[in-house]
Amino acid sequence: MTTATGIRRPAAFFDLDGTLLAANSARLWLRRERRHGRVTAVQTLRAVGFLAAYHLGVVDMVAAMREALQTVRGEREETLREWTRVWFESEVVPRHEAPGARPAIEAHRARGHALVLLTSSSPYESELATRYFGLDAFRCTHYEVDSDGRFTGELVLPVCYGEGKVRHAEACAEELGLDLDRSYFYSDSNTDLPMLRRVPHPRAVNPDFRLRWVARRYGWPVLDWSRADTPVPLAPDAPHPTR
């Protein structure tokens, strides 16, 4: 995604849950699993506890994800891919799309910025969300699959969460020829502070309490994407440092 002159271009990175989506898709998936009898009442309570800890930024995300993966351990990857497609199309979009998401996406598209989803969600949901929102690429958490195409119950590290998002974004920038030092990141969660601090243009979207406090302290724009007419605060594109 470098320009014709070989110059790296900026990117707009977007979180998914609570940002492009005005909902937490993990909660929506948990309801689906509960409805289909794939998780017990005890597992549901533990998952709700993990989600609460996630919002506080005090969860061991690797442990939480590994526990969640045990519900699909031994299933074929293609089975989960199809489950996710049906669920995403019928229960996630368009009813949970954040009204302010598309105006922001289109503003960056008009500037020629790369559009990248950066989320801890599964590759199956991430691929669908990338297509739905018309983004260029995605980076997410991946699950280990054995030679027979079945889930082992293990994660491919690093997960795309916390500091891991920075590592995924840096790998993405290297692969696609993007300039992180001129890029944006949109998120609602304090768990994304490492990535918000990594780029020069952090954007707090309907932020949780801690992120709102940090954003106000450092003067980061705080956006209300519950409205489609929310202004999109884009900075003038700074010249590439090699120019």
C-alpha cells in the first residue's frame, strides 16, 4: 500500500467492539452459544466475569481466550467459520453498526488512507467485518488449527490485545507499507491505550471511564459515534519525514 513514489501512506486503524460496532460482539456470541446449549450456566457466569474484568483492563486475556476456545476444541475450522457467518449476518449487522462509523471510514478513504481493522476478535468475524465496512485489511487474534483442520484449543500468540495490538499493527505496517508515525487509531477501550499511544492521532470513541479520563488529560479527541453527524477530526496530512 505504498504510493507510486514508494512513500508509505498513513492508515486509519479501527477497533471493532464498541467502536465500529455499538455493541460487544463477545457478549452477542455468548448469547448465541447459550441459546444453542453449547455453554453451561457456570461457563456463562465465568464468561460474564471475564467480560467485566476486560472492561476494567484487569483480565488475563490469554487465559480468558483459551478458556473460551475449549467450547470449540475439536470442531472443524470451517464449521466455526459458517456459524460465525450466519450469526454475524443475522444478529450483529446491521442492527449493531455504530452510526458514526461509516462517515469516519469514508473521510479517511477520501484522504487515501489505508483502512485496517485491528481487533482481538476471531479471524472469521474480522474477515466479515472487514468486508461489511469496506476496509482494506484486518489484523486479529488467531486460533491454532491442527493438520486435520480442527481447533486444538490453543491460541496463536501474540493475541491482538493490549501491547499485542501494537505488535500486530507494526507487522501490518511493515507488510503493507504503512506509516504508523502518521496514522490514526479509533477505540472505545482503555485496554487499547498502548496502541492509542503508538500513533500520533489517537481517537477515543464513546470511551469507557478510564479512556475518557486519559483522553481528556492528553487532549485526544473524544467522539460520539452514536450519532451519524459527529464531526470527523482529521489532522492535516503531515509530509513524510523523508521528503
